[in-house]
Amino acid sequence: MILTLLIGLPLLGALAVILFPATKAKLVALWGAGIPLIWNIWLFSQFDLGNSHFQWGESATWLPVLGLNYELGIDGLGLLMVALNTFLTWIAIYSARPDVDRPRLFYFLMLLTSSVISGAFLAQNFLLFFLFYEACLIPLYLLINIWGGERRSYAATKFLIYTAISGALILIGGFGLLWLGGAENFSYAALAKTSLPVQKQVLLLLPLAIGFGIKVPMVPLHTWLPDTYVAASTPVAIMLGGVLAKLGTYGLLRFGFSLLPDGWAVIAPWIAIWAAMTIIYCAFLAIVQRDIKRMVAYSSVSHMGYVLLGSAAGNDLSLSGCIAQMVAHGLVLAILFNLVGLIEAKVGSRELDQLNGLMNPVRGLPFVSATLLLGAMSSAGIPGLVSFAAEFAVFQGSYRVFHWQALMGVVGTGLTAVYFVILLNRTCFGRLDNQRAYFPKVSFNEKAPALILVTVIIALGVQPNWLFRWSEPREVKAIEIVPRNQQTVTLEDIGGLLLGSTEAPKIVD
Amino acid sequence: MATIVDIALKTPGFETLVAAVQAANLVETLQSEGPFTVFAPNDDAFAKLPPNTVNNLVQNPPQLGRILCYHVVSGLWDAAQLQTVSELVSVEGSPIPIRSHNPLEIKNATVLAEDVRASNGIIHVIDTVILMG
Amino acid sequence: MTAPLPPSTHPHADVIHRLEAGGSMLPDTPENLMQIIGIYKAYAVPMDFYWRDLLYIGERVFLEPLPFFKYFLSKPYLDRHNTYAGDQSTLRVWRGRGEAHPELMEFIDKGVSGRRLPRLLHHLGHDRINMEFAEACMRSMFWHEDINPKFNAYLYTEAYKTAADKAIKAYFKGNIAMLGLYKLFPEMFLEQVRQRSYYANLGLFWEVMAPVFFEMSDIYDEGGFKGVPDAMEFLVNGIFAVAGRPIYHHVYIGDECFEIIPKSAGFTWLYEAALPYVEAIFYRTTPFRGTKSYDAQMQQVPRDQADFHYGILYADVFPVGSAGIPPTLLMHDMMRFLPPYLEEYYHQHCRGEDDQLIQLGITFQRSMYNVTSAVIQALRAALYYPLDDSNPEHLMANRRFFEAQMDRLTRSEARLRDIQTADYR
């Protein structure tokens, strides 16, 4: 029941939102998101750090014919991801405009999304994971399409098509795992027992990598993201960038890294190159943007590259960094989207050319500017803020394995500083325009989400151990999985597999 | 022949000017050798100034004296000679522009009576008190 | 009056036509009238302190090497009767009392906190009038020396030097260290005395303005002003009435009075204080440190002092709140003495109490456009022709004068266009 509550409580909250009057919707939704958050915080205290296996397992038969069982479990990675989800859901609901249209439906869908994403993080069965993974598309599609900004239906449709393709590829990978490995059902435990030859692992990793790569997203599969993020309203953008993108990297770690370790070791250098490319390319794209929300969206893609880089390197330090970066990225993105949303709401523009002097102490948005500055500093990896520890661990860990890719990542943080300096310089500094600067006041309720996020960002930056300790047991296990010896697989091997050659290639020691 | 001060004293319509000259202790100066050219505002000219202006000046002789000195130019400048110049330098030190020669206009004042001869100079009667600046 | 002149083609033609009709640069609306009168009152109270303290520093503190207590106004100076207020006045501009304004006395006593603390604590807690603003104005007048040529030239005459020398020697009588320094660096001491002369100059100027503004506030409260032009007309008459007030600098050492600049030097309020003040403070001043970076290579700071344009007529009031910026200091002072109707007005607009400082700063800007209008109209009356003159050439001369004045307000920083609308707050 412990974990089912994490899925069930937001769902109950969603139902409660429907039952209460529309004027109370936000308050009810905050409780609906707050109770799971409190529950989640309590779970941290109960989590057994010495145990590297999944904890609090739950299991119920559902459709044994399909190999689909209701199996839940949690490890350090899952715990952090669910915590990120429940926390950001609460923040996202808090940062929703008080005058949002059709509030009951909106908050219902938000809580539904949160519940389903938690389900995906907790699932111990591939089919169950896939169900949750696909199920979150429906509320998100509606959230973008109904409450989005300009070109919202275009963006929502694009989002739907891309992620549907992503789902199809992941499904192929999952079924491949079952059939090629001959596991009895889709539960992770059963899948983990099978041992596939490395060529088949690589073959299975291809659809999985592309499928999750769309979700992360990775260049060149990222084109849905800027449109979607920009069209989505602030709370939805926080859910998309803060939480949903993590499903992609989570999936890669869970199914690629954990279940197909030999294949992962083979494609890891390519993943690392791919990650480095994403980091640099999207950082450059962010530099040339004129719309600050789009800039933040590209920054988000760029920073997901670090997660991938860390997971590709696959040693304990880089994995710690990778998981920490997933959380850090979620927190930083949430604060940036929240503040960009506030600026848009108050100033009425997101254009760099029109924004100016928001740091003005009396007539500008000094609080928003200051927190934006802090968020940008964290994103650029300034010590003392959460992203620093995460990115540093990623670089140090991955440099041992992939020198150039890691160095590219370091260059990427430099470029982060470049586009954030552009953003801050244009928006926050300079002279406030006398003709336009009659912005409404930012109320305390509007400031609160950023204030809370800032507190967490600083706290985890000063004491990164609070973030790192949870994922340590998992890595101990992870290191056992990854074979010590290097293996090489040539293109011919894969080609032979694809062409149906029965002869299994030799593993080179 | 009468001095500038004597003429002003005798002629009706210059009571304010005379009082001002006395208050500013300029009687002796204007009775001296000279020669001076004086642009003499009549009573109507003083009356055109906003209320209290003259009163306050009369209480402060040095300041009043400065304004009055602005109406005085050293040397003999009759109407014919004034036609040849566009600016004079007053005893006060500031320049006095001559904005029009026909009719003769000294700064923003119009000359009502030209060339009143005195023993130590010439008087031109003007309709406005002229001020520096 | 029907103007036989063709319409002006100046960018500020609308304002020029209004000036020609006897109006102000500030549009005549009840809202504008309410704002400017309210702020005049709020300005007059700290000004009542400024002039007293400026004279106190010029006359009493004089060359005190460590003037820690120069803002601690002595009782005689608080009780000193304003020359233009109170029943002892010969030219009574304000019908109120001659001593310091009651609101000012209460503020000095209790501060904003409302607690009666030792004065030193009020001072250190910055719960006091920001005299730094008055000193910044004085320095600005002192630095823009070209705008006050006669007065400035006098500061370098033998008469001035002799008088200053006597005063310096008397002030430091028995103080061998300071006298020795004076022997070594006489010019340094003279320069300090010159600055004190400007203290006196500005003090005497503001001694006039404070009762003028108090009286305007009283007239408004009695329903006396029908519009902005009435308020401007009152100022024009005030300017003429006290134009001849002597500007002097007396120093009191013990019971002895040293006339550094005697009244007999003939300096007048209008020429040696008011007009230079308007030029130095409303138009020129200096860029305020801390609000903006200026690029010298881009020639963002003019090479020629006469082209300086950092006064209230050009000021960007938005970046207030930073410490030490003179206009912000003044706004803080004014905020403490706002009349209730103005406070309520600010509550209804923009961010209410939060940006009151900016709102009142912009009101102040409006009110100073009105004061500048009064100065322009006074100069027009003094140097040019009546508005109803029958001679078209005279009217044309007036037009050219107004156009020349408006030319100064065509640069992009000028707020003349902004104050034409009510939305600029």
C-alpha cells in the first residue's frame, strides 16, 4: 500500500477537485498534491539506504496472459524521481494562474498526470510502465491543447505524434526483450534474469534509445519540444520539462543500462557523442533565441544531455551525477519556467528586444529578476547551487571514460553562461522603459513557488549529500552489472543479426 | 542748464523714478559731470510691474541701484546716434539691445520722447522698465 | 486674444501655443493642479529645513574642519523668522508663522518612527531630513560656475578675498594648526569659503520658495486656484515681488558679523540665485552616480558643461530607491509630508504604496515643469512683451523666445511630452 498511495493519493485529489466547487478548485488541488508530497517526504525517512534492491514491493496479478501484473517497487532512483514529480506537481499547481479557465478540469488533469507519472516511476513491470507512460499523454495533450498559448493545437498534435512514435518504439523494445530473452512475463525481475547475447542487446537498445531519446529529447529528435514547451502554460511546462522529460532518461537507465548492460556498454560511446552533440547544439540554439521561453526550452534540452552523458559513462560517480542532474534539472527548469511565466504575465512580452530593466527596485520585478538570476546561475553550474554538484559529478565521472565528450559538456556549461548572460542582461538589467513600465505587482502567492524552489536549490547546493545519498545503493548494484571487460561489436555483427544470420558472433575479450 | 535729476524732478509723470533714484542714493551720481544717456521709465512703466516689485526694491537700495544703472549708459547717445548701433553697454555692465530703430525700441521698451537734453546728458523717456538678462 | 501669428511649426507647437495664451507647459487639468499643489506643500516642509540649515552652515558652521553636527540645526535657526512669513515680515508671502513649520518641528522631534529619541539616534537611523540633497544642489550651482558670472566673478575679487581672510583668521583664532595650514594652502581655505557663499546663496533662495509653496497650498485648500495657469501666475508674481531681495553671505563668529559678501554688492535674488538655480538644478546638474553607466567614448556625457541635461526636467524617475541619489533623497523627504489627498491619489494608481516614491517623483517633475513655466513667463514679461501686445513683431519675438526655450526640451530625455498625458505616473 505504501507505493500505491503515491499513485492513489493524487488520483483521489483529482476526483476531489471534481466534487468541490470551481472556486475551491485550486485549494483542493494543492491539498491533492500536497498530501502525496508529505507522504513522499515521510518515505525518505523510511527508506533503507543499505538495501540496494527494490523496496516495499507490491504485487497483484492482473492479466497473466499478457504477462501484465500490477507490480510496484522503489529504489533510490525511483524515490528521487517520484519525489521530484510530487514536489513539482505541487509547485506547478501553485504557480497556476488563479483565474485559469475551467479550473476543475485543469486541476483534475494536472493531478491525473502526476498520478500516472508516479505510476511509471514505480512500475516493476514493463507493460505496466508502458501503460502509465502512454497514459500520461492524454491529460498532457488536453492540458496543452486547452490551456496553451499561441499555436497550441499545432504544438499539442506535434507532441502527441512524436510521443506516440516514441511509445511504439519502446513497445517494440519491450516485446523484443520478452521474446528474444524468453522471460516468463514482463516484470523487471523476470526480464533481468534473461541473458541475451550482446548483439541482440544492441539491437534491442536501438528502438529503446530512439524511443526514449524522443522523450528526453535528443537532437535531432527534439523538434517537438520547443513548440510544445512554448505553447504550454507555465504549470504544464513545468510538468513537461521538470518531470516528463525525466521519464526518457529514467527509461534509458532502467531498461538500457540495467537490463541490457552488455549492449549498453557497446553503444555507450555513441550515446556519449550524441549527448555531447545535444548539449552543444542546443546551447547554440538557445543563444540565438529572441523569445525567453524558447531559450529556456532549448536550455532544458541542452541540460538533459548531461544526464545522458552521465548514464553513458556508467561509473558510480557519473551515475550519481546523472541522477542528481535529473533532479537538479527538474528544479531549475521549474523555477525558470515559473519566472518566465510571471514575466510574461506581468510585462506582457517574452521578447528579448522588448524586455528591459526588470531589476528596477520599485517599478520593475526585482524579486522575479533576482530569482531568475539565481536560477540561471544554478543552471550554469555556479558552486553552491544544486546543479553544480550534479554537473561536476557528471563531468568527473564521465571524463574517466569519454574525454572529449565530457570536455564538450564542460564547454556546454560555458555556453549556458553565455545565453543566460544574454537573457539576464537584456531582461533584468539596463534602463526600465518609461513608456511601458506599468507592470502589476507580483503578489506573495506568485512569489512563493520561486521562493520555495530557491530554498531547495540552495539547500541541495550547499548540502549535495541530501541529494546523492538516495541513489547510492542502486549504483553499487549497477556497477556489478556492467561488465568490467571491454567488448566490441562491429557493424557487421549487427548487420548479421538483422539479416537473420544464426551464427552468434564471438565476444572479443 | 538743469541736470538729469532736476529735469526728472520738474517733469510730471516721473515720481516713481525720482523716488527710486533717491532711495538708491543715486542722486549725486546723476548730478555729476557725466555725460550720461538715461532711459527714463515713466510712472506708467513702473506701474506695469507686478505688485510689490518696486516696494521690495526700494527697501534694498543696492539692488535697486543696479536695476536703475541698467537704464544708464555713459556718453551722449542722441536719437540719431542710436540709429547707428544695435547694442549699448549699460553702466550696470549688461548689454542693452536696441531691437528696432523705427520706432526706436530699447530692448522691450518703446521710446516715447527722444533727446531731452540736460546739462550732464540726454534723457529718452521709455514706456517699460527694462531688466537685465 | 486672437493671435495674428501663423501656427508654430515647432515640435512642441502645442505647448508654445499654450504658453502664448498665458498657460503653463503643464496641461490645465484639475488632476494636475491637485498633484502639483500637493507636492509643493510636501516640498516646502523639508525646504523649510533646507534653507535654515544651509544658512546655518554658511553662517555658523562655516569652516568647521569636522562638521559632524552640521545637520543638527540649532534652536535659533529653527525659530528664526522667515523674511516672507509670519507677522514680523514686511512682505508677507505666507500668512502662516515665521518659525519652522509645525510639521517639520514634529518630525525633528519624533521622526517617522514617532518615538522621541536622542537626536543623534534619529540622525544615525536616517530618520531625518536628507540635507545631502540640498548640498548636492548647492554643489551643482557651485560647479556650473558659468551660469552665474557676476556672482562668481565677485568670489575672486580682492574685496572678497580680504573679507574671507579676516573671517578665516577670526574663526581659527588661537588654532595654530589650522592657521598654519591656512598659511600653507590659502587657496584651499578660500575655495571652502566660496562654497559657503553658495550655501548662503541657495539658503536665501529657498527661504523665499518655502513660504511661496506654503501659501499656494493654503490658497488651494481654500479653493482659491481655478487651474494650473492660476498657480503659475502666483509664482510669476512671487518671482517679481522678491526679485530684488539681496543675496549676501554673512558669517557670525561669536557675536561678530563678518560680511563676506555684503548686501551692498548688489546681488539680487532673481539674477544671482533664482535663474542660476533653475539652470543648474532643473536643466543641468550632473549625472547621478549609481543609476546608470555612461560611456565617455560614445560621448554620452557632454563635453560642454552647458549641454548637461540631468536635471529634473529630463530625469528618469524610475530608477529610484538606490541610496544616495539626490532626487531619491528629496523624494524620501517629501514622502513624509504628503497631504492626505495626494497620498490617497497614489494609493489608487500603479502599485499604490509600493511605488509611491516614483509616483511622487513624477508629480514633482510635473510641478517643476510648472515652476519652469513660471520662470519662462516671468522672463518673457521682463525681457519681451505682453501676451496681448498689438504689435505682431512683438508677438513674433515672444514666439521666438518661447521656441528657443522649448528647443532645450526637444532632446529625447526631456519629459515634456510625457507630462502632457495623465498616464505618465
